[in-house]
Amino acid sequence: MDKLDTIDYVILASVKNGVKKYTSIFKNCKKTNAGKFREHVNKLEDLSMITIDSSESWFVRNTNPSIILKKDGVKFVEDNILKIKEYWNSLDCK
């Protein structure tokens, strides 16, 4: 599994803490550009940690989708809760 970095932890922590909308999570990553953020979302999807809420309309899914933790993502968050809390508290995406 690829090593996760700060942005990945912030994405996972955001969803775990109830921030599920793509743009709301992106706002937590002030030092990250949109392209880089999207790469991290794609990586977490590829690792089966998150998915996009397929029950939303096509427009919402393609503009500001809700992100859902998958089983592996929930397990990862639970296994790494202290590290994720540290990242969540710092909200310092690079």
C-alpha cells in the first residue's frame, strides 16, 4: 500500500468527523491546489478507502460530491486514530 501523507489523513479524518462534501474537505487543505487534492482523493479511492456517494445526482457527483468511508477506510481510521487526530488538529496540508 502506498504511504499516506498529511492530505490523505486530513481527507479521511474529515469524512470520519462528518465533513463529507468534497469542497468542504478541500477547504481544510489550505496549502493544496485543486489538482493535487484530486490526486489524493483518487489515490484513496484506488486504495478502496473512500468512494463517492453514488446516490447523488450526476451533477452533484461531478461538482461537489459527498465522500464516504469504505470498510478499509473505516478500519484504517480506527487503527490510526491517534495519528489522524494529530493531523486533524493541525490541518496543515502541504
